[in-house]
Amino acid sequence: MKSTIEKNVILGIGVIILLNFVIAGSAFYAMNQSSDLRKWESHTQEVLANLEETLSSFNEMHSSLRSYILYKDAFLLTGYHENKGVLLSRINSLNILTRDNSEQQTRIAELQPLVNEKIDFMEATVLRQKFQPIGNYTKAFHSSKGNVLSEKIRVILKDMKEKELRLYQSRREESETNLKFAIGLIFIAIILNLSFISFQYILIYQESKRRQGAEERLKNTNANLENYSSQLERSNKDLESFSYSVSHDLRAPIRGIAGFSKILMEDHGNILPEDGKRIIEIIIQNAGNMGQLIDDLLEYSRLGRKEILFTSINMKQMAQKVLEEVSNYYPNSKVQTAVGELPSAKADSALLKQLLFNLISNSFKYSREKENPRVEVGSYEHEGETVFFVKDNGAGFDMKYQHKLFNMFQRLHHPEEFEGTGVGLAIVKRVVEKHKGKVWGESKLNEGACFYFTLGVLEDDAQLT
């Protein structure tokens, strides 16, 4: 699972990426708006330039015609016609440039007939000067009608110019606002990213310090554990050595007691009272039990010191041989046996044989009093691992005591019911542990028991022979 710091870093990165996308999108939109407004500013400047040229050409046209009337210079009449062409061209350009502005289109619609009327009036004046005295057409040129038309034209052009100037100023301010907004967003993004980097750096630094402290504590703990493990290993070896020594040294006295008790019964049993015979029989029986217990303890101690040698074992053949050996211990037993298809195993042959012997002999012992006793050895696959089992239909045991099954000297039945020392299953457990496997038992009281074991994946395959 990911640590809290990793989750926080990932969450923070996700949030900052999202914020950056939002800010970048907003800034991009604002800059696009600003760019569009800049284009409109250029457009407005073009309209203003056309308005200036329109007014200028109108004034030049008016001035050229007035000079012609006064001086009768044909060159001045040419200037009039040129300025008239420029004026009409600029009005046409204004009509095209202001298509997006309904107010300006309205003003142009008012301007065009006035300009046409003014041009007609001025050209009529030019024709009049050819046939009338100068005083008449000069007076006509300066008449109120001509002045009114000129004033209306100038007012419209001035009004259009003012509107364009206001529009230009509005667009310029809006463009600057959008640009400032985009710059502000970029600045905020920089601040947020720097803040995030600083915050994440602090988090990572704190986590690094915390992990360093934890690693240091773990290192010290491991050192202590290794020390304790070494001490425990030495203690276990000393204890096993002591147990082996004591058990070995006790064998001779126990055998002596049993042997002399048997001699006493054989040679002097006829003169002993019944109580004496009973006591000697108890001594012989207890000496036998003690001898068996000592043998089991010696076997258990030897397991701790034994170096295991792994070989490839035909489990089915081994199970059949062990069943034959155990059957010889119970010659009058009617136990039915069955061995399933067992896969080969990598294990220590002697230890695995001891394991099977203990489990199978237990099954014989606890099921031999049944009407149709049965012992089965089999296996199955579970999650890629082979599970072996020894199953019987004997006395079984109460599952609430299963935690005691593999403890030394723990027995779940009374010695008067079933003989034993309480060491057999402890040996089974030790053998399985030396093979890095697992062992467990399941049962229903008076319905039988089944013991399962696995042989784990071993690191010592180099010793396989």
C-alpha cells in the first residue's frame, strides 16, 4: 500500500495540474480576447483614417471649386474632380469597413445623399458660371443651401469620428484589461507552482527524516533481534545438547530397572506376594513408558542437530512402505488402507519417513477399535502448492484443543485409552518446519481426523541429490 506522503504528493500533483490547466486555459482565452481586440483596434484606426481622408477630400474638393470660380484656372477644376473621386471612394470604403456597426451604417446612409446633393449643387454652379455673370454664380456658390449641406456633412463626419474614437478607447481598455488578467493568471500560476514545490519539498523532507529515523530504529531493532536470536540459538543448542545428554544417560538406568524387574519376576515371582507382583509389573510398565519417552526425546533432539539432505522422493512408494511397517506393529488390526496418486517431493528421506510413520501410526492407534477402520494417504493441489494428508475414521479430537496438537507432551486423550508420550506430533511439526512447510489438523470427535502438511519452496535446492 502507498504511504500517506505518497498519496498526498500524488493528490497535490493532480490538483496543481488541474489548476494549471484551468489557469492556462483562462489565460489563453484572455490573451486570445486581447489579440482579437487588438485587431479591432487596428480596424478602428483604419476607419478613423478613412474618416479623416473623407473630410479632407471633401474640404479639398470644396476649396478647389471655389478657387476655380474665382480664378477660372482649368487646373483647379481638375483638382476638384480628383478630390471628388477620392471622396466617393472613401465613403464607399467606410461603408465596407463599418458593416459590423449598425450606428455607423445609419450615419453613412445619411451621409451619402447629402454628399451627392452637394456635388450636384457644386457642379450646377460650375455650369452656371459659363452662362451668367460672375456675381450671380458666386452668390449661388455661397448661398445658404450650399453652406447647410456642407455643415451637415461635416457634422456627420465629426459624429462618426467621435463614435469611432470612443469605440477605439473602449476596445483598447478592454484589451489592456484582458492582457493584465492573463498576466495576473500567469503570475498566480507561477506563485501556486512555487508554493506547491515548496510544500511538497517540505513534505518529502519531513517524510525523509521520518523514514531515516524509522530505518535507524529498525536497524537497531534488527541488531537487537539478531543478538537475541543468536542467544536463543545458543540456548536452544545448549538445551538440546543437555536434553540429549540427559536422555542418553537415563537410558541405561531405565533399562537396568526394567531388566532387573523382569529377572526378579522370572526368578522369584513364585515367592512374591500378589501386591509385590503387581508393583513389579507397574515398575516394568512405567520403565517401558519411560524408555519410550526417552527414545522420543532423543529423536526430537537429534532433529534439531541434524543437517537435512534433500532428495527427490517417490511419495507413493514411501507411503506404501510405511503403511506396511506400521501394519506389522498392529498384526491383529483390520485397518483398511489406501494410497492415492502422490506426486514426488523434494525432502530429506529419513525425516519424511519419520513424519509419515508418526502420522500413520497415530491413525492406526486411534482407529483400530472402530468397526471398519480405514486409513488413507493422499494429496491435492491448492494455490500452486501440493498438500499431503493422512486421514482416518478413528476417535478424532475436539477442535477447540487443536492449538495444543503439536506441543511437546500434549495429549488430547487419556493414557488409559490410547498409549503414547505426546512427542510424536511435535516431531512431525519440527520435520515440517525444517522443510519450510506447514502442518495442521482437522477433526470431528468420534468421526476421525485428518492431518495435512506441505513441503515449502526450499532455498537449499543446491544440496538436492
